[in-house]
Amino acid sequence: MVQVIDIIFVGKLIHTPSLGTLEIEDATVGVHQDETIRFAKSHHMLKNAEVHVLKPLQFFFPGFIDTHIHAPQYPNAGFGIDLPLLKWLEKYTFPIESSFRNLDRALEIYYRVVTRTLSYGTTFASYFSSLHTPASALLAELCFSLGQRAYIGKCNMNTLSPAHYCEKSCKSSVEATNVLVSFMSQLDPNRKFVSPIITPRFAPSCTKDLLKACGELAANHDLPIQTHISENLGEIALVRELFPDRKSYTDVYDHHSLLTPKTVLAHAVYLEDEEIETIYKRQSGISHCPTSNAVLASGMANIRKLLDAGIKVSLGTDVSGGYTPNMLVAIRQAALTSRSLASVLRDSRIALELPELLYLATQGGAEVLGRGHEVGSFEEGKAWDALVVDVSSETNTPVDIYERDTWENILSKWVFNGDDRNVAQVWVNGKLIAGTECKIEDTSLLNLNLASIYMNTLTSPEKKSLRLQEILESFTKTITLPVTQCVSDGKVHAEPWKHSVEREDTIEPKSFERKQFLRST
């Protein structure tokens, strides 16, 4: 990335520093060593700063924060609307995720995921990876190299999953997670840009001892947690069957110390009042995923009820249940869902207004991820994670602006009609890293290890193979667990971690009744 320099930005600034508050102002904002300084023109530390003046139909907006996205599912985005959640997992999701034992495949897809989300203006994402530690580390290094803030979670799942895509035991799952934590702690010791996040996939895919171990891992390493909750009625019935001694889905997580102020619970469509109260007491957050809830016919979450209860709420694209990683689509679907639910329940208060929707996609996401004091708005002292949005006709924009349009109108038109063509610049931590106005030389992308490896026109298969070997070798230096690999045709083909994923013919069969549940639900 480019060298940090002091900059004064001049132009229209729009953000939602609190729920329901929309601020639109002409501003000069200074960035000194990545830190935002308001009233920049008079600040002594910015006397030698460069001045960046926006064009008439450009404005600053905080970077989007996607609090729930499955990176390995990205190739499936846009299809698979024919099945409900549990059958959808079996037919579409587990097959694609299990292929990430191959690091070549992981590199290709993860590079596309990170660059695509950046092009849409996502400056911070909380990613579910697959259960493979090497591929998860690869995703972390890509995010770190390309400049996107990210939480990276290796899925913990040791039961009720396909034989070829299931960890052997609680112990092996914990060992593999510790390896990822160790790797990412070396990559970014202060967790400023990338951080591990403990990721029990969802309660049905984890034994009780693994759920408990995940809670202990998070506590021991002071890490956030992400998982799913109450997405689908069939899923809730399965949790009730698997955990008959617990009062509710929420109680399963609470009993295993998985509800903390750093916990992100995705979906939360069917929470009971007692569950909402528990989540509020634990100060955990919700990632509302309206697009995937609609695509998989899971249901409509009442976000107004959660907000009224004081719960932190954010937005997630939930690729590939959601068909796109574009956060603008998540905002639109959240608006439609709230309005549909308001009509069904005959309560107009349920409908979310534009300032509230934008808050969920920015500052709300920062609060849910425990980073509200650092990013999410343009308050003084926060990092400069910002978009320059351009709605001028020069961009071949799908947004049509007329002379009488107010800035409120322009903002709404961008939200409901805009796309990546309107994202002129993407700044993270005071550095320009993406956008239609960002050139390769601006970000030194050609010098990035993994980005340049993936660009086949710029490097050879042999060099790519060597780099992947280096990644694998880095793991063998930090642990004593075996890693197997072979090289052919200039590519590294990584076999599954022996301690994590056994060959299908060597895995002990799970309970027949539980295995069949996914097929019959």
C-alpha cells in the first residue's frame, strides 16, 4: 500500500454517527497518520498536508461493514434458490467449501472475494472461511495485503456434517484453530487490520465439548465470536432435538459461554422474548441478513423489535445465501423486509428509515464487531475508512440526478440505484486501496505477494507454486502436526489436514438418524 501522508479532504460529507441520525455537511476533514481530524484547515499538524477536493457530484461516505459473509461460498453466489437452509447446505454449500483443501483454488476464489467486496466499498468484513486452516490463513494474508479490515474465522464443525467435510474431533478442531490464531497473531500482532474470530459454524455442527472449547478459546485469546442463530424453523427444531436440556437456541450458546460483547449472531429471525433479553444482557450483536433470508425463504426478522430492546444490530450480505456481496443490496433488502413485515403485522413503526439502514451498514456494523470507537463514521479520532461516491454522469452511472434533487434525494437514489461504478475511491486507514479512480500504481498492487501471484499474466505457475509451498512450510514451523502436500504441473495440491479432516473412508460413521436429518428436513 501507499506510504501514509497527511491529507485534507474537502467536500460533501455524509454519515450516520448514531441510529436514526443523518448528517450531511460541507466539510474539511484532515487525516494525520490515519486518524481523522475535524476542522482540518486550522490544525497545526496538517500544515503540510495535501488537499483532496471532491467534484460537485461526489461525496464522502463511511466504508461499508459486512458483518456476515461466507468467503468460500462466493462461487455459488447467484444460484441455489430452490432449497431451504439445511438441504441447501448439503447440496450446494458443503461441496464447495470442502474443495478449499486445495490452496490454488482457495487463492483464486479468495482473491476475487476480497477485490470484489472492496470494489463495492466494503472496508471491513467478518468472514466465515472453510474448516481448512491453510486456506483460512491465506484469506487473512490476502485481506492484510490488499488493505481490507477483516475478521477471519475457520469453521469449527465436528458433527452432523458430510463425512468428507467434518473435523475428526473436538481436539483436532481446537488445535487447527490455535494454528490460525498463531499465524494471524504473527501477521498482525495488534489485530488492527485482521483478527481471528472464533467460529462454531452453528450449534448443530458442533458437539457440546466443542461448543465449550470455542467459548474457552475466545476467552483465552480475547477474541470475537461469530455463529448462526434461529435462521430457519427446521434448524431450530434440530437444535431442540440435539440439545433437549437447554431452554432455547440462545440458551445453548449462553450455556457454553459463547454470548459475549464480542459475539456476532447471524440472522436471528425467530428469537423469543426471553432469548432477546439474554442477548441484550450479554451485550452480543445481531447481523441481519435480509437477502439470504428472502432467497432461502427463511423468514423476516423484526429488526425494530431488536433495536427497541437495545440490541446492537448490523447488516450482512451472507454470501452465498445472499446472491451478492454488494452491501447496497443488503440495505435495499432490509428496507423491503421491514416494510413487508410492517404491512403483515400492521405496525408502521417496524419499517426502517434510510438513516437507520445506513447506520446498520456502517456504524452499527462497527459496534457489533466491537470496533465502534475506531471506524464506522467520521467522528474525530477515528480511522479514515471512507468511500468517495460519484453520481455524476461521467461514471456511466445508473443514478440519474436532476437539478432540483436535494442531497437527501441524491443519497437515496445512490442507495437504491447505485452500484460499484459509483465507488470512485475506497480508503482504509488513510490509504487509497480501491475504487474506479484508483490505479494500480496508486496502491502498489503489483508488489503484493499474493495479489501478484494470482495475476497469471504477471507471474509464472512455478513462482505461484513456490509461494504456496512457503505458506504451507510456515505452518510446519509453528506446529508439530503433519501437513502433506505434493507438487505437479506447477501447482501445489494441499491434502486435508490429517488432524482435522480424515479421508471419507476412514471416518467413523455418525449416528444414522442425525446424518439423515439433513436429507429429510
